[in-house]
Amino acid sequence: MGDVNRTVTVFGLGEAGSLIAADLAGAGAVVRGYDPADVATPQGVERYGDPKTAVLGSDLVMAITAAVDAQAAMAQAWDVIGRGTVYADLSTAPPSLKEDLNDTATLRGLRFADVALMAPVPGRGLATPSYASGAGAVSYAEAVNSFGAQVEVVGDAAGTAATRKLIRSVFMKGLTAVLIEATRTAEAAGEGVWFWEHVADVVGDADEELLVRMVSSTATHSTRRREEMEAATQLLEILGVDPVMTRSTVESLRRIPEEGVPAVGGDSVP
């Protein structure tokens, strides 16, 4: 149980914001919410129709919005948020935007925390593993972790947490795109059931040794693998599947002889 005297204002009561706000309230925080959209008010949250009223007296402001709304979320009440208040932005945004938000917060005397949610919020809520960086990161982590959050501070510069989030996104969203393209191809070839079972087996057996081998062996076998993926590109085209990801793989492999592959697993890879 966290500090029952702590007051938290949550900007944005969409899917993620509502779950996090409800968990904070359930753990004992006084939670105020603001969202201009016609969305439901989470249980235990006091809803306000005006953002400036919502932040008065709050120890912590959490903006859980889309990146495109992050600056507007701060601007709507930044002139009345008390100096020294922690302002945490949880949007998925480029580091440059987090740095800009930090500069704005600093002008007002706020302690800014760049927060990156590192897993889907549904099913986890406040306990979603997160990174935080910036001048207000330590205070933010101490505050929400006392209510059951899982925040790790990764630096004192705004943008560090966002960078880690987006690096993960390159892998997770890229992997998803490849899986979608491969599944479409398998279905077009009448091999959908086999393919899904095969992928499930491969993923289930995967470990760090496999990941290291996948990267390091590409340095030696890039030419053969490029030719293999060129053949795969032809297959997709024959089956009527646009080989967006497969063409990208061909181009990536084409560059390996000159650029090499990154070091992985603690070993230097040429």
C-alpha cells in the first residue's frame, strides 16, 4: 500500500490510462482524472471537466496520451501545476519530443519523468514493466512503485527511456510484420496450419544461443541467404502476396558484406 495522502492527476482515461488510474485508486492513492473525450470514468477516480482544476494540489501528474497529444496535454495546465510537482509523460514518442517536454517542464519548475511502458497495459495495469528517465524519474518511480508499479530508473536524461522503448519497438513490431507476411504467404500456399505449428515450435524452443547464432552466422552466409530470400520474394509474388518485409530482408542481406553484423551475446562479431 502506497502513501494514502498522495494525490495523482491522470491526463488521458483511454485504455491504458483508465487501467492505471483505477489501480492507483485501488491501492490507496487519491486519483483525479481528466479526459476531454467521452470515455468512462474508472472506478475510484474523481473525474474533472477542467484540466487546471484537476491538477490543483496534486503531487504527481501522469499524462497517458498519444504522442501527438503530449505537448497539448502539458500545455493545458502547466501554468497552474505547483512548482516541484513531478510531471510524467507516458506517451510512446521520439526522444526529441521527450526532451522538448522536459524543457517546457523545467521552465515551470516541474520535475519531468520520461516514462516508457515496456509491455501491453491490459492485464497488467499499473504493474506494467516500465522504464523512467529524467530529473523526476527517481521521485516518480518511488511514488508509483509504492502502489505496486514496476518502474526501473534508467538515467537522468529525458529521452533515455523513450529510446529503449523504440529500440524494442523495432524488434517487436518488425517481428510482428514479418509474422503477418509469412502467415499470409502460408495461407496462400495452403500451408497455414503447418506454418503456424512450425513457428510455435521454433519460438517455444528459442533461447539466447539461437539468437546469437542467427545474427553471427549471417556474416558468413549472407550471400546464400540473400539468394534464398530472393527466391522467397518470387514465391510471394507468384502467390499474390506483396513481399514488403521480404524485400527489406533481401536489401539488409545485400549490405552485410560491407557493413557486417553487430556484436551480440557479449562477443565481438566482424
